[in-house]
Amino acid sequence: MRDVFVYSQHPIGTLEVDIDVIRHFDIKTPNYPLYPSIDYFIDAFDASVHANWADNRKIGGTRRPLSIYVHIPFCRSLCFYCKYNHIITNKKANIEKYTSFLLREIKLQEKLFQNDTSVEQIYFGGGTPSILNDDQLCRVMSGIYQHFSLTQNGECTIEVDPRFTKNDSISILREIGFNGITLSVQDFDSEVQKAVHRNQNEDDTLRIVHGAQQEKFKSINIDLVYGLPKQSIDKFDRTLEKIINARPNKISLVNYMHLPEKFKAQRHIKVKDLPSTETKLEIIRHAISQLTKDGYVHIGVNHFARHDDKLVVALQQGRLYRNFQGYSTHVDCDLIGLGVSAISSIGPTYSQNYCDLDQYYDKLKQNTLPIMRGLELTTDDLLRRLVMHMLMCNSLLSFESIETAFPIDFKHYFGTEMAELLEYEKSSLITLGDEEITVTPKGRLLICNICMVFDKYQRKHNERRIITNTI
Ligand code: SF4
């Protein structure tokens, strides 16, 4: 008998978990926060190209709204599952120096966006953004607000580490202007925490969530990670139950990807401690069941939102967007990335700052934006990015909507992809109509696999097994 489970709290967020199908398609896929990926950025894209595209925003009538991402790379200790650009430090002088260079960078970016001040989203990510003290955070925010202003319904979010956040910091964050927080929890179990070198007291986490609720933060997001060493179904169930009881607006279930050859920190993790694929599948099935029962709706990829969250309304009304930070109700924005390794996206381009701190500082000392590399997307890149965006946000792709935006005959242009999609249709992950592709409740969990069919770069380089990502 097949193991098929249907979870439905909300008509639009229905998920069907077919264990055999997941096993069959459990290949390594990117998560597509951006397309094409940074692997295809080129060195010839420098600060002057970025400036030209920022200048182009002044031409013509409609501009995309702006958003700002601020990267704080510092962490106090190393988590063994880490895959982010981080620098371990406890030195106050390092953090102060970085703050002052961030302010220089803000001033340089400001010059490119004269009379272009309205921002829909500000996001502080890391690393550990809350490693900046209240005064440093306040100075960075003031630097941003000297030129830019957040729209009335704008979001201003910061990633907070509960291990090092005092109670009064939450009210100060609210005063500074933040209205959203993200907490990384992973798992409350002490054995798991020991195995990943992140000792995070459960009381500290819940204290921050309750504090943020009291301070009326509009959005509280919690990231849990499954597939960590020493993890079991029961342990993850217990963690999730406590998190659900705290009623955050959003919960993300992140699949731990063990790639020690790529991420040095992961070399500390013992392979023998990792849960089996079967255990991981059961963890995720239990989690979906628990979340659905307790009123959380699957938004897409690995994101769930409480049934009364605006993301659920946006999903229902077909107004959902996806950017580097996940799903959003804000339309596709041009993004200004600040800080070491940060990525910007202006018009049809991506660019990335230097990942090395000294190189980042050197460029800023020369009064030049610290852009290391980037990419001008081709028409084909933009077309494929839109296709993936529609599949990920609407679970529906109308050929006509693509043909209106691009001068192509969809079925002809994507002949190879349409043929490849037949395998997905056979497994009931999608339905292929004359006018559209619809992702089924069974396919929603494997949306990245479906999107990968449209990824020309993966096809070209035959690198189709890079990063594992079932959900
Ligand atoms: S997982 Fe986050 S907090 Fe931990 S080392 Fe990496 S960036 Fe720092």
C-alpha cells in the first residue's frame, strides 16, 4: 500500500504527501531565491554598471519599489550546520569598525537614488544582526532614514539571536523602527543543540517571542531545521509543539543540507549522527500534519503562515511574491544590498559586494561601492525567472500571461521542458492543460524540482544534483 497523506487546513494550502513520489524525486535542487544563481555572476560587472542601472530608474514612468537588505556577518560562536557568510568574533572594535563602513556605503548608495526615497522593505540579516548594540543599530537605521523612508505598510525586519538578546532590547528594536523579527531555533533538544554547537535555551527563545508580541511586532517568524544530527521524530515533534503554542505568524521548516565539501563548518558534524532519509520524511510529514491541524497554511517551498496572516490572504488572492527573504505581499522590488557579500538587484541585474572584509573596506576607503561581481540578465533569464516565480507563488502558470509579457509561443519555446514535464504529470505533481500548467497539492512539496525543469543553466552544465531540498 502507498503512503499518501492529505493535509488541508485551507483550500488553497492543501498538501498531499506521497512518500513514494518524494523518494523518487528526492534529487538535489536549488531553492531559487534568485535565478540565475550567483555561480553565473561575472567579474566584469562592477560599481559603474550598478550605477548605470540605478540611473536608469530615473527614466520612464513606473519604477519598481525599493527594498534594502543589510548584511551583518559577525557571530559570537560557530554553529556546525552553518552555510552562511559569517565571521566569528567577540571583539567590539571589529563590530564598531564595520558599523562605520556600513554608514559610508549607505551614503554612496544614497547618491544613486536621488528623489527616489520610498522603501517597502528593510531587512537586517546575517550572521547575527543583533550582535550590533542598540546604539550601532540606531545609527545604521538613522543612516538609512536620512535618505530613505519606509512606506506606510512597509516591513522592517531583523534576525535576532535569543541567546544574546536582553528583554529591553526588544522594545528598543521597536522604537528604532523594526516591526518584524526572525528567530532561528533549529531544535530545542539539548543533544541536537550539542551536536550542532548551538546551546540555545528554550526559555530565552519563548521570552523573545512573547516580548515581541507584547511590543506588537507585526510579524514574528521562526526557522526550524530538520535533518540535524541526533534529531528524531519525537524530538522535532516536541520542539514544534512548543513553537506552535507560542503562535508566531510564520514558521519555516528548513531542510539541513549536509555539504561539508562546500561549507567548512559542517565538517564538524558526524555523518553517523545524521537521521536517515526515512526519519527525515517522517519528521516532515509529522510537522506538516501538526502545523495544518493547528491552523498554519502552507504558503510555498518551506514556509507556513498562521491562517490569519496577510500572506494567506495574498496567496488566496494571487498577490503573493517571493524575494531573497522568502514570500512577501510586496510587489517585486529593486533591492539595495548593503554590507559584505550582500546582493543587490536593480532592474534586470544582480550584483554582489566583496565577500572578504578587507576588500570590502578597501573599496569603501576609495569612495567606491564595494561591488565584486554581478550579472545582467538576458531576456531568456528574465522569462525563465518569471515562469518559476508564477509556479512558486501561484501554483499556476498561464501560457497567455507569459506570452503577453514576452514575444514567444510558450509551448514552442519550451518544447524540451514541456516534454520533460510529462514525467511530473504522470506522477500527478502537475496537470498540463492546453492553456496552463497547474501544480497539484502533491506537487506543491516538490515545487523546486518542477521549477528546475525550466533552469537552463542546470540543464546546460548537467549539474542537476547540487543541493538537496525536498521541502
Ligand atoms: S548559523 Fe547563523 S548564527 Fe550560526 S554561525 Fe552561521 S550565520 Fe552565525
